[in-house]
Amino acid sequence: LTVTVNNPPFVSTKPRTSKLSRHIVELMDGRDSWKGTASALMAILAPYAHSGYRSYGMPVNAARLSKEIMTPKVTVALEASGITAARGYRGHERVLCLHRR
């Protein structure tokens, strides 16, 4: 009699990261916080988002950036790096707030 035991598949406990979250972590290196519009953040991340087409994992415009930064995939990866992301207002202007814990 031969018994074959299947090993369970490897399940990582590390959160999945995204290209966007990795670049935000780089941006926050040495900073406690960053606050600005999605357009301002998009300008900072411009070298990573190629104009005219989507570089895999990077939004191509500020509106999409604002939506993607709040998705669970990105927020969980940021939180694992000690960074929280939130939306807020500065006067009548909508802003993104990044804070290091």
C-alpha cells in the first residue's frame, strides 16, 4: 500500500504589493507625511507612469490615481509599510493625505 500526501500550497502571509504602493513608499522615505492633490502626486510619480499608455500597475491620470490609492490592494500594502492613506479637504480642494505611523 502506497500513501501519497499532497503538501498544501504555499500561502504567503505578506500583503500583495503593487507598483503604485512601492513608489509611494519610496516617496515617503524620510518623510512623516505628505499632503497634496492627486494631480500633485501624479506629477511626482510621472516618471513611473508613461504618458499615452498605462505602465503596468501605474495610473495614467490623477483621477485614476485618487481611486487606485484607496483600493484595498494599495492601502494594505501601504499599511504594511507603516503608511496610511486618506482623502481630505484643504479649503475647497480635495487632497490625498499620506502619513507614516
